[in-house]
Amino acid sequence: MVVQHRGNRRPGYLLAAGVFAVGMSGTTLPTPLYGLYQEEIGFSELIVTVVFAVYAVGVITALLLAGNQSDQVGRRPVILVALGLSAASDLCFLFQDGLPLLFAGRLLSGFSAGLLSGAATAAVLELAPPNRRTRAGFAATAANLGGVGCGPLLAGVLAQYAPEPLRLPFMVHLALVALACIPAWLLPETVAHPRRRPRWHPQGMALPPEVRGVFPSAAIAAFAGFALLGLFTAVAPSFVAETLHVHDLALSGAVTFSAFLASTLGQSLTSRIGARRSLPVGCLTLVVGLLLVGASLLVKALALLLAGALIGGLGQGLAFRAGLTAVGEAAPSKHRGGAISAFFVVAYAGIALPVVGVGALTLALGLRDAGLVFTVVVTVLALCVGLYLLYRPPVPTSTSERGE
């Protein structure tokens, strides 16, 4: 059961979205810094993708084992724990002296993102009044991916133009997390009668019956979209430096940021297009973006890579918000956090598996050809899902078909 806060007693759901964005921005701070870590520590491109994949493993583990905890203990305690884990990740990077603390920092960051993805999304939706549910859905997804996109931009600019490039980004984010804990503590609890010591039941991938009609196609679309974002957050800086011969860390961070900025724009268009249409349109737009990314590697053109980031991110945003809206609206309130967490499990698998594959292929084919193989595989997946959704759109339930 969810407590509805009305009138002056209800704080703005944008406050919760801001906390969400701060927490998620820490998950991609290392993106433009991997080249510096390679120089300092000495490891291959495969290890870069493994370090990144450790983050995805942390996200998936948290979602599977504790994705439904906010339905039991409440949204606010889970959000505060997630912020604490984010701060612990920053400390690992501040004091790192080799791969062990890099792995630990990425794992803790993954745990933080996994807890935030379900709990903060549900909190933003539930803090909004009924007449602002559409805006709240956009605020939640924009805070998630917008926050993730701000991480590389912040780290890239600080690393390029400020001292201590491997420390200052994490010091700044640690301060932001400390500030975010204040509004997080003040958020009212939206779960009625939260249990402080519930019996622990791992979330797994169990879904309430109300969600099963919309979940498969929505989750597969999210998988394909997150595969593109995984490429930009894990190995795009290496593509920019090694294949395109551009060594500006701020520019590398900006390229990654552009994909997430376009994703946020795509999310803002979902309500105009409608959730059911946005899923296939988003997948097919994603295909165009992937083709441009592949073309940029073939002809070694930064402009094409940027165009691929923008168009692919736009498609990812359309499909992602449409899928998340469908799943969140279909789920009954007492299972909403768990259903949203299951959706993110599939999405983050899209980050981990293809990106590690790129790293492994790099050893045999080189970075450029590995990237081309990646784009072909994900393009085929996105195209198949998009065409399937054109002819067989998700089956709505009485609570999910709201036209959002």
C-alpha cells in the first residue's frame, strides 16, 4: 500500500528526482578516466570492460537480491543506504592504488545504482499527485539517465582542466552526495506501514501477473538501448582516443554525455507519441544511431560518432521511458518497486554482456573491428524488436494503458 501525500504536506517529487540524479551521476565518473588508469596501473582494453562490467554485476545483484526491499522497509531507508554506498565507492577511487580498489569501487557503485533504480523511481512516481504522473515518469527516467550522463561530463572537464584528475571528480561527487542526503532524509515515506525488520525474500525475476503482458517486449527494448549506452560509457573514450585520435578528456566526456542528453530528450517526447508507439519507434531510431556509430568507425569520423550518440540516445530514451512507464503503471503498488527492479535487471544485462564481448573481441580483432561487430549484433537485435513491436505491441492491462 502506498501513502498519497497531497496539498502542502507533499514535497515536490522533483526533490526526490534530484537526489536520484546525484546518486546516479557517480556511476559513470570513471568513464573518461579509464585511459589515465591504464597509463597509471597498466592493463588492457579487456580489463577496462571487465572493470565496467563489475559495476553491472553489482547493479544486477542488488536488483535480484534486494530490488523489492523498498516495498517492505520503505523508499527512504533504501535511498539513504544507496547514497551511503555511492559515497563508499567515491572513497575507493580516492584511495585506489591498483585494480583491487577499482573493482571494489565499481562494485559498490553498482550496488548503489541497483538500490536507487527501483526505490527512487518508485518514490518519484508516488510523490507526484495523480494529475502529474506523466511528468513524474519523465522526471524519474530523466534523473536516472540524465544523472548517469552528467558523470562523464563532470569528470572529463575536471580531469582536463583541473588538478588531480583521478581524485578531484570523486571529491566533488562525495560532497554532492553529502548534500543530497539532507533532502533524502526529509522525504516522507510513501509506503504505508513499512516494516523495519521484514523477512528477507530475494526479488529474483518474479513478476506480478499484471505486468507479464507488457514486460517481455519492454525489457528487451531496454536491453538493446542500454547496450548502446554501455558502449559509450565503457569504451567510447577509447574509440575517440585510439581510433579517432582525439585525446581531449573533456571532449570524450561530452561525447558520452551527448548520448544521455539525447536519451533525456527522447524521454520527454514519449508522452506526446504515446507509450505503445514509442517502443517500436524508439527501437527503429536506435537502429539508425547504431548504423551511424558503425559508419564512424569505418571512416574514422568524430562527427558521425556524435550523430550516432545523439540519434541512438534519442531512440533509447523513447523506448526506455515507454517500457518503464508500461511496467510501472501495470504493477500494483505493493509490487511496484520489485517490478521496476526486474525491468532494470534486463536493462543492465544489456550493459554488461555486449560490452564485455567487445573487450574480449578487442584482443583478437582490435578495438575498431570489435566495435563494428558490436554494432552489427545490437543493430540486428534492435531491428527485430522494433519490427516485432510494430506488428504486436505490448498487451496493456487496465492500469497500464494510460496513454503516457
